[in-house]
Amino acid sequence: MHTRNDCVALDARDALAPLRAHFDLPEGVIYLDGNSLGARPKSALTRAEDVIVREWGTGLIRSWNSAGWFELPKRLGDRLAPLIGAHDGEVVVTDTTSINIFKALAAAVRIQAQNPSRSERRVLVTERSNFPTDVYMAQGLAGWLGRGYALRLVDSTADLRAAIDADTAVVMLTHVNYRTGYQHDMAALSAHAHAQGALIMWDLAHSAGAVPVDLHAHGADFAVGCTYKYLNGGPGAPAFIWVPKRHQAEFEQPLSGWWGHSEPFAMLPTFVPAQGIGRALCGTQPMLSLALVECGLDVFAHTSMEALRIKSLALSDLFIDLVEAHCGDQQLGLVTPRAHARRGSHVSFTHPHGYAVMKALIDRGVIGDYREPAIMRFGLTPLYTRFVDVWDAVDILKQTLCEQAYEIAAVRDAVT
Amino acid sequence: MHTRNDCVALDARDALAPLRAHFDLPEGVIYLDGNSLGARPKSALTRAEDVIVREWGTGLIRSWNSAGWFELPKRLGDRLAPLIGAHDGEVVVTDTTSINIFKALAAAVRIQAQNPSRSERRVLVTERSNFPTDVYMAQGLAGWLGRGYALRLVDSTADLRAAIDADTAVVMLTHVNYRTGYQHDMAALSAHAHAQGALIMWDLAHSAGAVPVDLHAHGADFAVGCTYKYLNGGPGAPAFIWVPKRHQAEFEQPLSGWWGHSEPFAMLPTFVPAQGIGRALCGTQPMLSLALVECGLDVFAHTSMEALRIKSLALSDLFIDLVEAHCGDQQLGLVTPRAHARRGSHVSFTHPHGYAVMKALIDRGVIGDYREPAIMRFGLTPLYTRFVDVWDAVDILKQTLCEQAYEIAAVRDAVT
């Protein structure tokens, strides 16, 4: 079994270890929640100062052109694209994941409705265990479309393939589950959806920057995702949406704001969607939060998703091994798959007092998070997590559990 | 007629003059575009550093609670409320104006559809001259609703009252027109819409922080608006939406994301809207851009909308008088109403070469902007515009026009 010194040695020979220096991480904290809010790139402060003082303060209105504000959603989309197997001109960073889900689902439903052989399909399929906002946005869309549109919530992953059938218009799945860390087989499920005549949209919230994704190779139709988790874009930073070129001409959705117009400054009284990915835009974007997304993306230029994946799996293997070795008698239940191909970049354990235990861990400087019901999540972000962090975190977990140093009655107040 | 020295004297006895010190304005620039992008409050840089270094960098995920991120849309909404005649718990700062238009229109349509005596109404009424994104979002909504829903574009303000009829479900108007600076009579039009059985939504993009607004007293049903113009929230800062308490229980809209759920962290598989204004939220907000909205709102605590309105009208009266006195023979056409009650806080003139003239003005340090067709806009923001700025701007306009110091063939590239 690994000792702490073994972990120190692993860090010493880790080629990715220098990447940690790109981030500002507080002293005395082991941060295992990059799956919820990524750490701060050191460059973010300088970039913000430049946007505020030079671009906003001095450039004022001129910065829409001179500082490239208006083009920023597309420019950042092109920078993000290689991390998810997308091409130039297929991604924009804009709005929220929820809003982008709505756009992609609405467009997908419309494409199916306009296909004579598929126009009777009225079912949207997702998992009951999907992240709530995905479910809620699909409910909002289906309820609002009326005319028999409905959301089918599948109770277990094992039943998913069978639930995609001749009534299915669109399948919407999150690639890596936010609670369990289970990673779907994107290629197999996309192929199955297509074989059944459905389109498929993937939510990459826990995938982008966390696991290799190849949207084109794996046959996805649409994708959305988050920049403030593994991409380290900053709290609530704008989300992204991917529309492959093959679907762009038919991509129409009801959030038809002026930024998605073919000539936004011609001030025409009729909406005409822009050619290309621009039609996935809607309104004016929050430039300061948007600009800082680039600081997170910059770090990825120093490595590859493949290298990050190798370290991510090494970290999560180590975490699982150490927890089972040191806390095996402590009512912890591993939820995350052991199979590498089915695992994301966080590891979850259940505990009967999971909320209280996580609260105690945070008080002791090990920051993970808690998700109902009973799940403690530990994000293992390869950009800045050290092997020795994993060792120390498990050591503190062990102490916390052995000493029962947690308040069972702790009131839930953690927010992520 | 006023001399430059008269203007210097007006500034010397202007009780609002000290407010300019709250803003960072570049040397050598007369900024008359606060109606498009407000100037930078000096406090914005300090606030951004605090959000980035302390809240994000050190607080990390804990800041959702400890720094009040999750409550920020409501807290800022409560701070903004007094500027528009709204009450606590009726405003959230969130998403974009376009998205908020969609929410409010969709909710208004639904309320009408559920009223047995109004359920057959299928027409949304607005002006063809409304800001394009308002028109486009309504087109998107109507097109997707189908079932006969349609947008009626009224060609002239004079025809507006007659266009609101027994078929009208919802009226959507922008209080102050973005091109002309014309200010609608909110009370009269709201009363007329209600008399016709319609609901009415007001876009306050060019009103909030610019002119006194009293949504409750003037009978509005819903409102949206912008924080990055007269409220000085920063480029593309999140917008706001107002839902009065009397409509909150029936306010339901299809963008039903997790932030609008009654228990967002219970992770329930069914959407249940939050009680109160929280149901107007959707997804996770861009915290850095959102936080800086407060820096703009802080400045308003030092004055009142009534005091600002008096100065705004004095500035725009002066501007109109000086332009007509000094440039009266220069093909300029006043578009903005002379009547105070019908005027917003910017003044627009047409010129056959308006785009080229504005470009030349910007090159000479007078920053206004241009809107198709042929309109030059000059924003007269009372928080930081001096009377002497107005004098100097008109002097430079006069020189530019007299010397014909503009390139008629200038290619349009101005973006706002």
C-alpha cells in the first residue's frame, strides 16, 4: 500500500506537477471540489484589471470593437473546441448551461418535427438521475410545447437503451453524472440513439477539461457544458454550446435575440438567424466574467486531455485504494465505478451521515462537497491536485470518521 | 445664448457635480454614450479584486454561502428596486434583457391563456421601432407557441392605442426608445392596455437610472431592463426582471432552471417554482460581472432620481439649444421630443452622413454613437456629464460639420 512518502515521490516525478503553479490555492486547504468550482488561475486578476481599467474604463463603448468584446463568445468557443473534439466555428461561450440546454433541445425537437418520417415523435428521454436543471429545462420545454410532448425519466442506466425507442425525438444525457461520477459510453449511446431515429444532446458539465471528449468521433448531435468547473473560468462563468456544422443550417430555437441575428446592427424588424454558430447566441454577454474564461483555457495549452486523463485516473485510483485501506470499516460505500472507462474525474462515497462528515472535513481543511442523498463528492482535478493531497485528505477523513468528529444533526447549508 | 463660461458656472453650482468623482473617465474624452455603456465606477476595480482574490481564490466553493453569491441576484434586485418604483422581493438581477423578455412574455401569455375570458387572445403588440431584440424575442416566442399566436408591429406611436384591442394578449413596449429618445406615457398606456383586457410589459433599458420610473403607480404588469447603460454595471452586466407580488403566484415560464426551483439543492426530479421572485431565475449567474453591478448602484445612493432628472433635462435642453444655435444650418434634424415629459436622457439628431460624422466626432474625442438609419445619439448622463462637456461637444460638432471633416464613405463598424 502507498505511504505518504510514496505519494511525495509520485508528485516529484509527475510531469504535470508544474501546472499547479498557474493557480492560486489557499494555504491549509486541500481542495477537492474543482468539479463544482474550479480554482482561480493566477492570471485572472491581471486580466480582470485589464478589462476593467483599460477596456471598460478607458476604451468605453469603443471596446466592443477594439477589445473584441463582440467576438469573444466565438473566439473563446474556438479555444475550447479542441478540448471536446469540436471544430472551429462550432462552439460559443455564452449564457448559462440551463439556457443552452433549452436552445439545443428546442432546436433538436424542431429538426425532428420537420422530418416527415420522425415528425410524430414526441418523447424526450433522459435519466431521473441527471442533474436537476437538465431535467427541469426539458420539463419546461415539453410542457410549453404541449401537443403531446413529454419527458421520459429513466430510472436506471441499465434501462436507458430500451427507453430510447420509436417514439423518442431527442435523448439528453449528461456524459459524467454529477453525483456518482459514472461516465456514459458516448459513442455507443449516440449510435444507439441514431439507430432508433433519435437525436442526442450531451451535457459535458463534468466532462469538459476533466475527461477526453471527442464529440465528432462519438457521433453527438449537440452538446452544452460548463466553464466554471474543470475549466476554471470563475464562479458562474458563461457556459458553452456546441452545434456541429452539419446541424447549423437547421439549428433554430426560440431564444432568438439580437446577438444571434445575421445583421445585429442593421436593426431590422425581422429575425434572420446568423449563418454558423452565431445563431446559438441570444443577448449581450457579461464581458468581465466571459473574459476570465480565457485564463482557465490558457492553462490547458500546456498539456493535453490525454495526459490529464492519465493523472486523473491515477489520482482517483489512489483515492479509492487509500479510502478502502484506511477507512474500510467506516460505513463508506463507493458509488463511482471502478472501471476506468466508466469513471469521470471525481469519486463519490455514501455515508449515513455524509452531510455531517463533509461539514467536518471542510472545517478541517479538506474541501469536497455533499449531494443528496448521502453522497460525499471528492473532485480530483489533475491540473492542481497532488498525490500527497490525496494521501492527506484520506488521512483526515480517517481521523474524522474514527473520532466520529462530526455533528450528525448538522443542518444542511452547503451550496454548490 | 449660453457661453462656455455660463456652462462653467452651471457646473460650479451643480449639486450633483461631485458625483462625477465616483467614476473613472479617460482624459481628453467627452463621453456621451452612457446610454449604451455606462462609465466605470472607480470602486469596480477594488470590488473585482475582492471577488477574485478573496471570494473565488480563497473562499472557493464556500463563497456560494459565505460571500452571498447565491443570494446576489435578489439582493441586487432589492437595491435596484427603488430606482424603478418596485418593492423588495420583486426584482432579480439575472441573465440578459433578451432572456428576461422571453420569461416575462411567456408568463404573461400563459396568464392570459388561463383566464377563460381572455384565453382566445393571440396577439402580442409592440412597435416596429422597438429595440430589435425585443421584437426578435417576441417573434421567437410567438412562432414557437404556434396556435395562431402572432406579433403585431405597430408602425407609428400614434397608432399604438388603436392597435391594442380585444385580440391583444400582451403589449410589450420600451419605455424610452433607443433611437429617438421618445418616452412613452407609461401610466396612460398601461391603463389603456388594461382597459382593453391586455397585460403590459415594459422594457426599461433606457429608463432605469435615466428617468424616474414608478412601476406600481403606473400600473405596469412586468418589466425588464439593463444594468450596463445608465446603471453603470459594466459591459454586458446581467439584466433585471421585475414581477410584482400580485403576479408572482401565477408567474410561470418555460426557462425553468434549477435556480428558479423552490428547493434547488434538494435535487428533486420535478420542477417546482420557488415562491416569490426567485422563480424568475434560471441558471447559475456570472458572479464577477454580477457583483460589479453593485458598484454602479452604490452611486445612486448619493442622490435621487428626481434630482438626476432635473439635471438630465437641463443638459439635454442645453444640448438642443446649442446645436440649433451653432449648427442650425448643418442638415441636422432633431428627432428627440422637445416636451420634457416625452424625453428620455439622450438626444438624437439625424444627418445625411450621420455615420461618418459620428466617426469623425469620436476621432476628435466626443464619443456618442450611431444607429441606423442616419441617427446620431448623444447620451446625457447626469451622474457624470458636465454642462461644459455639452458646450465643448457642440463646439466640436460645429467644427466637424463646418469643415466637413468627415469621410462620407466611412464604412460602418461602430458596435454597441
